Amino acid sequence: MPTTIKDLMNNPKEALLKGHFACAGCGSALAFRHAIGAIADKAVVVIPACCTSVYQGFGRGVAFDVPTINVAFASSDAVAAGIKHAMDKKGKEAHVIAWAGDGGTADIGIATLIGACDRQDNILHIMYSNNVYSNTGGQRSGDTPIGARTTTTPFGNKTQRKMVPFIMMANNASYVATASVAYIPDLVDKVKKALSYDGFKFIEIDASCPVAWKSDSADSIHVARLAVETGVWPLFEWDSKSNKAVLSKRGSKYRNKENRKPIEEWLNIQGRFKGMSEEEIKNLYADVDRQWTFLEKFLE
Amino acid sequence: MAEEVVMLTGNHSVSEAVKRVKPDVIAAYPITPQTAIIEYLSRVVDSGELDSHFIRVESEHSALAAVAGASWAGARTFTATSSQGLLYMGEWVFWTGYARLPVVMAVVNRCLAPGWSIWVDLQDSMAFRDAGWIQIYNKNNQEVFDTTIQSYKIAESKDIALPVMPCLDGFVLSHTSSKVILSDPEEVYNFVGDYSDPIIEIDTGKPFAYGSIVMPDKYNKDRKDLMEAMERAKAKIKAVNKEFSETFGRSYGNGLIEKYGDDDADLTIVGIGTLADETQQAIDMLTSEGLKVNSVRVRTFRPFPTEDIIDIAKKNHKLLVIDRSVSFGHEGHLQMEIESVLKRNNIDTPVIGKVMGLGGEDVPYTRIAKAARENL
């Protein structure tokens, strides 16, 4: 049975407690609450440098009710692998999860990520992407979309997004999925499904960041939903056994371009895209097409 | 299986010790001259001879990250590295030390590039003297075997809880065979004990957060605790050395330093690693010439044997310190520490420093003797 909104109230326990420091409208905190909350009785979370290492709070006031290990930037999957091996050796059950941002996954962490994947370490890596180094004030990452103004691309990012889910498919992760904070029950289903697989699992969540995206914090869900509805963020699952991708129910109709809203609707409610040239918009459309073209090869 | 007497390389001596201590998790990445250690261990793990998890990581940075993770989860762990590999894992060397995880990591000393060279000096491990690790430097392959065993007993003591780096000179020890007594596996395991009551562990039913944001007061308290643990480690290393001697009949000075020759010498040669062993031959030669000389081998560079150095400086007349590593813009690391100890304690015994043997340069005892004669 797919998870419903009502089910979200019945998590084993709250993973995210009162007193966290996340900004209003933080997609990462929302995703953490539900993705980890759904499995909180068995979760161990490893967090590299990222917003989550900050908004968890400090000292005895940490607002996470799961074992939480904060680690160096480029190493979450290696630490998670070590923990998982140790717990296996000691006969302890646990879902060990590397919870990292796009910088800690797509950029500085990618060697470690792929290393754990090719060894098929039995862990789940959840990448929450706010498309930017949010924790250090909003610099370009490898997952920054074309045209986005960041503090290190003040006149707009010129480079294509690094599609980590595709990289993980090519490296034969056992399960790969994309998710969005706009569709929390779908996210929870994917986390639970991922954990039913042996070996290395990977999920990327499109996680709104009102600060870096210069969007209204009240629009965090809206902007994430528009990313799906414009085709910017395809929602899918793939596993190595079938080598087939399946579009998620919520996002399947956007396979057909005619059903997609214009990308401008997604751009226009985010200050980070203010002043994009026509050519940049054209390049962004082309980058979105590139992603779908790749994904189509795996769709029925 | 009882005790065996064999011809063994330093690398193989490390592996034989680790096999007897039975770590739960090993993670490692190849680098010369360390590689043979992990090759042997991966073989005994895959053959089923050693019941451990061996993680073949993609870098040294991940090697130490993985064993740190395993150590947080309450596992006994092992890794090994050298030179550039140690530098590459540098972030985790500090992280592991500051987290006070009882990881044991053999460092096969090798100089640093450029240019490419695989031979010994101590520049690699000396670069991490401030990382919160106990560092024990060895003189021969027997000591390598023994120190590796002792390292676990020291690291996993709850009143210490510090990672330990047994250091051995690349090629001079790592690839050179010499006589080693391999103690009975069961006796070795019993000496170290199991690690079923770990310093820290992870249980899903018991949430805690490790390494979150910390304010300066707590941060300073943690570092002060680390300093105090290092201070306590001196007595622990001595006690383990003594207990080891009572169990296996082998000991290394008082555990922190090893003296050679009589007190009241006109010149004391202080060294570290295999150069300090070579020095003993120089002492024999100079003594036979009627000169009043003796030597000291510093076994633990961290914690530094301050009290022993004070004692030696008071009982002798001049110190010649031989370093195999150097702080550019200043002087040799060992000399630096010794001068600081003497100055702090108002001891005016003269100290002369010589840096020798960088990049695997051969240092025969005759050269050490020559340096001694020039300073007598």
C-alpha cells in the first residue's frame, strides 16, 4: 500500500524534534523529518558538512532523535560503510544512511559515493539537492542549474547539471530514485523500497532552499512541484535487476512534453533566475531535454 | 599453535600481530611500502582464517573514514598507510584523534614527494604529531610485532581512548627480513582482551549525536581532555610495556624511551626509529675507543617522554640529537622537542642537532660516530 498523508502521522517516532535551526521553508528539514522519520526506529544517520550538520542544533540540544554521526565533507559513504560493516559483524540491525547535500554528494563526495557503490556497501545514500552550497552562503555546485545566480556565478551559471542518479545507474547501484519535497508520501515509499534492496541504494531529493533560490518560504512546496510539472525534475525509480526505469505516478504525465508547464513558471517565482537571457533559457530547456533523453532509454 | 621463531619482514610482522588481535573491521588502500600488510590481511580474511570485514576502499581518506565509522560503532579496527597516503587521509587523521577513537593504524614511514621516492624518512608521520595520536616508533621487526599488539591494549583502555600509530621505517624494516618470535595467537589475544565493552558504540534504540556544532567552552574542554589523556597515556604505555614483558619476556626500555650505555656520559646521542638502533653500534665503537658516550632511543614521540628527557639531560653532559625529519625554517622535530623540554625546565645541558637520512639516505653507524667525535 502506498503511503498516504495520514500515514505520515504514524511514524515510529519523530526523527526531527522541536528546536532545530532550519530556515523557514527548508526542504531538507522537511525531507529529513519524513524520510528518516518513517524508519526512525532502525536508522543511523551519517552527515557530512552541509546544512543538516548545522540545523540539527548543538550540544545536548540536538533535535534529531536517531543516532547521528557528523563527519568530514568528502566521507559520508565511507563512514556509513564502516558503521554498517561493524554493526553487521556485531550482529546489530540498522539502516545506515548517508544524508548529504549536493556538494557533499555530487562534488567533493563523489569519489567516496561511487566507491561505496562499486563495493555494494549495504547503505542508502540520500542526497538532498538544493542545487547550491547553501551552508556556506550559496555558491555554485555541480548540481546548479543553467542560469542560476549564485554567489560564485553572479551573472548566471553556464554549466549543465550533474545528474547524479544517472551516474549511480551507470555504476550499478541496486536501487536509484528521484524524489521531491512536493510529494512526501512518494518520498517515504521510495526510502522504504530502497531499504528492501541489498547493496548500495541512492535517492536524490529536490529540496527547496528559499534562501539560495530567493523564493518565498511559503512557496517551498509550490516551487518543488513546479520543477516536476515543468519537466525540470523527472520523478522516477530504477533498479539494477530490471535495468528499467519507472516514472513515479505523480510525475508520469510529464514524460509527454505537451503536458509540461513552461519552465518559465518555475523560473519566475525564484529570484535566483532573475535576469536570465533568452539564450540561457534556451540552454536550460536543452539541458532538461538531455535529461529526459537519457532517461527515455530506460523507460518502457 | 604455540610460539614460532621465524624470519619475517616488518610488514609481515604487523600483519601477524593484527591477525592475532582479530579486528572486526579493516579498511585499507594500497601504497608502497605499506601494501604488503594489507595484501596479507586481505588474504587471511578471504580465506576465512581471520573473521573480519575487509573494506577495499577507493582512497586513504575513505580508509580512515571507514575504520573511524566502524570504531564509532564499537568495532576493533585496523588500517595502514605511508607517506602521500597518510597526507591524503590527513583530514581524518585529525578527526580520529580529536574524536578519540581507538583506531590502530600502522604507518610505514616513507618520505614525501617531490620527487618521487619510496624510501624512508619520518616526515610523513611527524607531520601528524599534533593530531591527537599516540605515535610509537620501532627499532626492529620484533618490536614492530610487539608494538602492534600493545597498541590495541593502549588505545582501547577506557581511561586513554586514543588512536595509536605504530611507525616502522620503510624498507629498512618493512621489506627486510629478520628474526621474529611470533607469540602464541591465543596468548596474544588474551593479552589484548576482547573489545566487547567498547569505548563508544551505536545502537538504534539509543539516539545520540556525535560531532555536532560545539561552542568554544565545550570545544576547549574536549581538547583539554585529550591533552590529559595523552598525559595519562605515558603511564599506560609504561604499564603495558611491563605487562608485556611479564607475559612474553620482551620489553623496550621503560616503554617511552630505551637507554643504551652508562649514565654520566660526555655525550648522549638521542635518536628515533632504526637510526637510534644503528646508533647503538656507534656507541659500542666509541666506548671501545675509551670515549664516555651513551644513547637514548625515543620510542614514543607522542606522548613525548618529557620526564625521561629531563632525567637524561641532568645525568649527562651534552646531547647530540639525530633527526630523520625536519621542520623547514626551524630544525629537526626531535631536537625541537628536546630543546623545548630543557628550556622549560631550566636545564642548560647543551643540545646539538643533526638531520640525517632524509629520503632513505643511508646512515651507517660510522657516520653517527663521526658526528659524535666532532661534538665531543
